[in-house]
Amino acid sequence: MDPSAPVGGKDGTAGGRDEPADAVPGRGPRPAEVPELAPGEVFAALDTSPRGLSAARARDLLERYGPNELPRARRRPVWRQLAAQFTDLFAVVLIVASGITFLAYGLQEPRDVGTLQLAVAILGVVLLNAGIGFAQEYSAERTAQALEAMVPHTCRVLRDGERLEVSTRDLVPGDVVVLEAGDAVPADCRVVEAHELSVNNAPLTGESNAVGRTADPVAAGAPLDARNCVFMGTDAVAGSGRAVVHATGAETEFGRIYRLAEAAPRQKTPLQIQVASMARRVAGAALAIGAVVFAVRLPTGQSVVTSFVFALGVMVAMVPEGLPATLSVSLAIGVRRMARRHALIKQLLAVEALGSTTVVCTDKTGTLTQAEMTVTQVWAGGPPHPVDGVGYAPSGEVADATPVRELLRVAGLCCNARLLPPGSPGGPERSRGPEGRERWRVLGDTTEGALLVVVAKAGMDLGAEEEAAPRVTEFPFDSDRKLMTTVHRTGTGYQACVKGAPGELVGRCTGVEWEGRRGPLTGEDRAAVAAAGDALAAQGLRVLAVARRELDSARPAQDEAESGLTLLGLVGMLDPPRPEVTDAVAACRRAGIRIVMVTGDHPLTGEAVARRVGIVRRPDPVVVTGARLDAMNDEALDALLAEPSELLLCRVSPEHKMRVVTAFQRRGEVVAVTGDGANDAPALKHADIGVAMGASGTDVAREAAAMVLLDDSFASIATAVRLGRAVYQNIRKFLVYLFSHNIGELVPILAATFAGFPLVPISAVQILAIDLGSDVLPALALGAEPPEPDVMDRPPRSRRERLFSAAVVGRILFLGGIQAVCVSAVFFWHIGSSGIPFDEFTKDTPVYREAITMVQAGIVLSQFFNALAVRTDRQSILKAGILSNPALLAAGGFGVALMVAISYAPPLQAVFHTAPLDAVDWAVLAGLGTLPLLADEARKAWLRRADPKGVPR
């Protein structure tokens, strides 16, 4: 095509006609049938020319259609994120309580400064918890935003007939883009010139094989099926060409899938559901008990305000003020641990959701595999020659390479790709390893790259072979004949090197050369070739046949060069599974997690990879294609998913993935979906936990996912599941820790109420001091407990399982009841031993101040030992190690130190109305404080003896 031929305006640049008023932003004024147009008609339809747009015209179109970029997901403003921390039910209850307490202070006559202190303290707790939660969530989201997008940053275009490099953001409909092997396609374009151009559409279709492009018109059909179009986010892997942009930004196929993902609703995680339910129950119980206490005390002659403040103390005792902050920080600890294991969590609650996963729907290309073709076997008439090593690094060897050297020489000469060592310029952006280091990569077709690597593994110098036999002509591969031929000049004449599909190439062969034999291709040889090809294909390998022919002419006819060939053998190659995936799959199986492969690839390839990594172990897996899914109604799909079979879903679309995820969720499953391409984005967002690839994943997929694997490794999922389960265990531990002491605070108040004592055994301000000084820090330390050794040997918990299971509630009542009995006994013993009648006690009575100090100190000391008790479910703390969590000991020590200061420091005595305790008091309280630990150790010993193999709950 003559690039100087003018089309459009008189100056040879784009014509000047105006776009229709209803032009779509990001999409040029093109007819719907643009793939059906001849290249010359394409320029006219898109109002451009082979010389490209003029600079002025490009500026006008950029202003009209907007930048070539995908819209960012709408994020809540910072002020909304902060405000959301105050909508938690616990926060709402406390805010209302604080406001009413301020009102009560204003109504009191005379005013009690203690009421004002209580109101300020409650409000301070709310602000502190909100600050902690906001800081953790904001930090996690900002970290996630630091991921770089896959979409390329610059591209080469023709403007005013000159080749320029421009930002992809400035690309507009009508631009003529220059594509070469290794370039990322920056927008949706119609190819107008193609020289053996092939692209990798894996990010959109899931297919990792190179697909040829043509400039010829094609019949109307699905956009992705148009062989004369290239799409944003894909790569040119071979050849070169030029293409005219017809859609940018959100109007590309990338953008279409992005909009589909944006419309998918986020699902609430199990923890969100259970915490919301727990908050409603606790808040309701607190209000109910507070109302009962208020009704009981009102007839005793106390004022309404005094009775209300008393009832408020009961309510505050029941509300775990530190729970929201503790929960946020515990999840954030999980986020940091996962980040160290290459898993970036974008949403805190996704940590726990991953730990409760029951089904993983995983893509194949780039998730289970390395997205790199690798030759694994070479066959030349005898036993196969295994090839070790994976990826494009030429490390490894071919077993007994001598008999197959000629086969590999011919295969290597028949390649256009280039093997690039680390640090070489050029190549796609995704050529970095998981740690950001450069790695070996291929510029061109990945299949040819695999052949270049196996040639190097055989110890051959392909450069020397090319010098000895320079190429003189080529017959490129096409999908009709499924062959590629190159002709080379040798010392004795010319030689045709041919590679292609065995079914096509073997039929053109008349002779063989292998295993030291050169002769005619017999019927027995053909049967052997067919059997060997079937054996390789049964392993899911892509099979190529290699042949050659001696020629007399440098420019033979294609039929002459590709007939009468001498067959040299077969090459089997596979996009290899990641080495660590097999162990990760096995770990997920032990954990009771069902793994379902959901891929756009061929069923045979999918099954082979699934068998290699352990997803399929039975001889008869259920393989379902997208076409079969279309034929199923929801009832049939539900029945299919309910079967305990090994399931592979192949040739599926994004809509199929979403439908499968929804069907699993209808069955009560917690579904994780992995993927790296834009075609995965809708299912990633709709799933309970979407897992995207960080290094090779598309921007759309990463935006939709709740978790990003920075190393692209499926093995990181198993690690994240283990850590997620530990997070849930730790949440239960600190729930037992928090709520057990609430019982210790509530029971003395209720006992005093029904015993007719006029004052509270522990004030609301003291309760807040315990919650912040002796609860939050130890609970955070419990949240940092490492996973228990058998955490991945337990089945996933049901979505319907409550956070407060019978075992958890029982343990709360068991430990809290011991605390309650002890501190209640201490209070009434100290009050009773004074001999003062109940109705003569005031808040300033020394004995009363000593008694409430002993109650507060008793709870603090009891919680110190209680924290040690709840660290394990069945294992003795002596075996786990009392000193193995130093942060917990330090946190408990801080709480005790604060209690000592409250008891002895005059300024704090004035705030909390406390009194100094003597050594005997402390000894008694310490002895009683150990009872929860000793009692729980006895309970654990009984459980181990009654059920030695029991699974902790």
C-alpha cells in the first residue's frame, strides 16, 4: 500500500467533515460493518488517510472524544470513608449514649462532674476507634492503587505522514497505529496492512496461542472474531502491520467488559454479615437490660437522671467498644502478612472471606500456568526425548540430544521469533518476574520461542546455523494449510525447512530420517507417527511436525517446497504449570476446598493442565463447554454443581463465569475466582473474593478484584487461605476475650441492683478504662497469633456457621462466669466487712472507693490470665509457650500498670473515684485472676482426653 496516496482532504491528511452530533465519546464515526470494508474504504469511513491524521485534527478529536483510557472506578471521598466509621452500630449506640449523657449532665441539679466525664469518655472512645479503623482501611486502599496498569503508555502512530511516538492517552479514532512484534495494542483498531502479523488475545479470550491478522475484509460476526481487527490490551507477537483506530477508552472491547464488571454488585463477606448480626443482637440486649435496670432502680427513690446514668453504665458494660478497632487492626495484620507472601489485599474484609472459601474457580493461562510455551518432549521415531526446564530461560537439557539435532536445527531455522536475554531492549511490558526482575522473554510467536529455547538446551548455536544456511525466502504460516516453510541456501544447494500441524505435514512427506535411518515413509512409519502424536496430544501438548526437502532453486513454488518432504519427527510443547502450583492445589484439597477450572481454552488442553497440577485425579472428570452451559437452565446448572465431581468448564465467556459463580453462591458456597485477563473481570467482582494477577494481569481485572497476587502464583492463594483462616480463628479468640470480661462487668452491676445496693460496683468510666487499657491492646496481640499447625487440615466452615457458635458462646459464659463470680464476691465481701448499712454508702465513702477499685483491678488481672487461656482451643498453653507471644504479655502488662496508676495516682483517683490497695488486696486479686486460666486448662485437658483427634472449633 502506498502511504502517500491521498484519501480524504486535499492535503492528503484526514478529511475535514464533521462527526455526527450523536457521536459516541471514544468511538469514531464508523459504520457498524467496518470489518467488512476493504482497507481503502476503511480510511474513508474513519475520515483519515494512510498518512494518518494531522496534528491539528488529532487535537480536535482528542478534545471531542476524550483521552484513550479506561474510567477509574468511583471511589468514595476521604470524608465519606471517615464518616462511614461512625455508622457502625456500636458507634451509633455509643454516640447516642454520649449525647444523652451530655443532656443528663445539663439537667442534673446539682451537676455531677462524673456525668460530664462519662460523656466525654464515651465520645473519646468513638473517635479513637473511628480513627484506627479509618487509618487501616485508607492505608490498604492507597497501597492497592499503587499497582501499575497493564495498558501501554506509548505507541507509534503516523501523524502528517511521519512516524511519531505518542502517549496512548492521546490516541484518537482515525489515528494510524504502527504495530511490530512485541508491541502492546493501545486501542481497538482495524488492520489495513499486515505482514505476517499475529497477536496474542489471551487477555480478552483466554487463548494463549498466537492468532494471525489480515487486512482483507471479513464477514460480519462477533467483534473478537474479526481477523482484521486488533484490540486494546493484547500484544502483537509476530510480524508487523498498520491499523486504524476505531474505538478508544471505554468504547473498546476492554471497556465493554469493564462496564460489565462495574455493573456487577459487590457481595457481602460472611464476616460482614455475621458482625452486623452480632452488633444488632448485642445492641438490642444492651438496650433491653439497660431498660430493665432503669425500671428496677427508679422505684428506689433515686432521681430519674441518676437512675438513667446507672442504667447507662449497664449498657456501656455490654457494648464491646474496642471491637471495631480491634477487628480492623486484626484484619490489617492479615493484610500485611499476606503482602509479605505476595498477596495484596485491597479490602480488609476480603482477608476473612478468603479464609472461609469453599470453592475456587481458577483460570488456566497465567494462573495455573506461566503463559510461556515450553517444549517438553521431542520424538524422532524411537522413545521420546524429554526436555527439562520451564519458561524461556535456556537452562535445562534435551535427553540424548544427538539423534534429534537435525530435527531441532530445521525447526530453529524455520522461526521468525527472537529470544531476548534479561535486560534487552524491546519486548512487552509483562516481561518482568514476580520480584520485578527482568527475565528471558520472546519477541514474536511463543511457539517459535519455545523452539528457540529447546535448540539452545540441545547445546546448538542457532546463530552459526543461520550463517551457514542463510534464509532466501519464506512461505508464511496460514490457518488453511497450517504450515510454515523457509528456504535456505546451503553449501550444496537449497533446503526447505518446514514445520506445522502433523495432520497436514505428514501427508506431504514421502521419506523419513530418524534413528540413524533414512528411507521411504512406510505405512508402519505413518502408524508410528500417528500413535506418537496421539500420545503427546493426550498429555495436552501442542504437537508440531518438522520436515525438510532439498531443492535446486532459491525461489521454488510453494507446492514444490512443501511436497516430497522428509519427516524428521515431532515436537510436543506445553504452556507449563507453575512448579509450585501442584503443592498449592494439594493444600487446598486437604483444606476441603473444591477447585474448578474455568477457562476459555480447549477442553483437551484444560484437562491436561488440570491433571498435571492435581485438580483432576479421577479418570472421568466432568468437562462442560460454554455451548453446553448455554443449553442448561438454572436447575440443570445447580444439579451439575451439586455433583461431587471434578469439574472443568472450558470455552466459556465472561457471562458464563458470572453465571457459574452465582450458581455456586446460590448453593451457599463462598466463591473465590482467579484470573488475569479482562475477560475475568465481571466474575472477579461478582465473586465473594476476586483474585487477580499483579504482574501479568490487566488493569480491568486488578480493578475488579479484592485481592491481587503480586507474583501471579496460584500457590499464594493457598498461603492466603491459611492466613485468612488464622484471621478468623484470631477474631474468635479476641471475641471470647472481650465478651467474657463484659460478663465480669455486667454481673456485679446486676447483683448490686437486685441486692438493693444504691451505687454501682464499677462505674461506666472504669469500664471504658478497662476496654481501652486492658482490652484493645491484648486483643490486638491475639489478632497477631500465627496460624495453628493443623489449620489447613480442617474443612472450610459453612457460610451459615455463626461467628458466635455454640462453642464460642459456651466458652464466653464459662470464662466470663468465673470472672463475674470472683469480682462480685470481692465487692460484696469488702462492702459487707465494713459493717456500714447499704443506704449510708455514698460515692465518697472510702470503703466503697476501695471496693470499686478492687472490682476494676480484679477484672484487669483476670483478663491478663484470660488472654493466655484463649490463645489455644485445645492445646495447653504450656505446650504453646507462655512466652511465645511477647506482644500479648506486654499488652497485658500495660493494662496492669495502668490499673496500678489508677489506684495510686491522685489525678487518676479523682477521675475514677478509686483508692489505693494494699499488698493483701493485690495478692487476693491475683490468686482469683488465675482461676480462669486454671479452669480452662482443665477443660482443654478433658477435651484432649475425651477426643484425642478432635478438630478445634
